[in-house]
Amino acid sequence: MPVNPVQYNVISAPVVDKRDVIIQTHITRTQAEILRAFRAIDYATIPPKPKHVRMPMIEGYWRFVRQGNKTMVTYQNKANPGGSIPAWLVNLSVVDMPY
């Protein structure tokens, strides 16, 4: 598996234009945990598609920590979706939740 993969994502939500973003991922591993950190990057060979809004910023991580015979998973991100999004829709996606 590559250590720093690049991926193209499209996010669809009702009521608003699709968002797209290109992210660079950095994966680190120890015996106790795996950390997958990511952030948006400029990647000139993949321009925004028509009717998509390019997200100017997203960064975050997935962390998997071994705890005996279980795994604790933490996901966190912050993003600027770009364009215009109604406040009520933004507030629906801002939560603290267990999974």
C-alpha cells in the first residue's frame, strides 16, 4: 500500500451543488496504532468538473488504536466546502457522534 496516496473525491448532498476535492493522505503505523491523516491539495491535472464546486480546504485524520482485543476509532476533520451552502444544511453535518 502506498504511504502517501492521492485520491479524488466527489461529495453529493441534497439541495446544493456537488463538491469535489483532491486529497493527499499520509499513513503512519506503529504496533499500537494506525494514523491516516489527509489534506486537500492542488492537483492541476484534475480540474474541477462542470457543476462541481472545488473544496478549497479539508484536513483531518482517522486514528485506529489497539486496546486489548478491541480497536478505538477516531475520525476528525475540518473543511471549507466552498461556494454557498444554507446554514441549516451545514448544521446538520456538524456533530459529535460515536460510531
